[in-house]
Amino acid sequence: MINVDPPTGNFPASGGNSVHNIVSESDSRLAFKVKSSNNEHYRVRPVYGFIDPKGKTKLDINRIAGPPKVDKLVIQYAEVPADETDPQAPFKAGAQQGEVIVKITAE
């Protein structure tokens, strides 16, 4: 299981940046993938990555100027072995175990 801190994002419609932490509550190593409902106005980094057991990793969200709108990021995750080197591999194999939704609002 993962959590995102802060769990929502608020941006001016003119654009901006926000930094969030993806926090693992698992005793296992996890791979994650971030999907956006609005790829036209949002850029996230990283899109794929790993989180160590009980660890956290930074997620940068960049909002490009556009009309006010409510969107979401879906962060999918899957347990992976310690020697996995490609964070995309589990998702290509259909290994998703869960997901967390982050509501992002531009006003």
C-alpha cells in the first residue's frame, strides 16, 4: 500500500509546480507508474520508479497554463523483487496490485 503526501494538488490555471511524496507502507519493494487524466496540462516526474520497503520518493508535478479544471493522477503500484532494474517491466506484464488517486485542481 502507498500514500501520497500531500494527497491533493492545487494549482493556479496559469501554471505552477508542486512536490509530493509517494510513501510506501509495504515491507516489500514496490514499482510505481503515474498516469494523468490530463497529459496536455500536466507533466510528472518520475513517471516510473521504485520505492524501497517503508520508504518514500519525491514526485514533481508541473502544471502548464490552461483553463481551470479538476483532473487526477492515478499512481499504480506492484510488488517487485529486490533485483528488478526496470520499473516499467511489471506494468508491461500486467502486474498492477493497487492504485492511489490524487485529485489535482487548477483554478
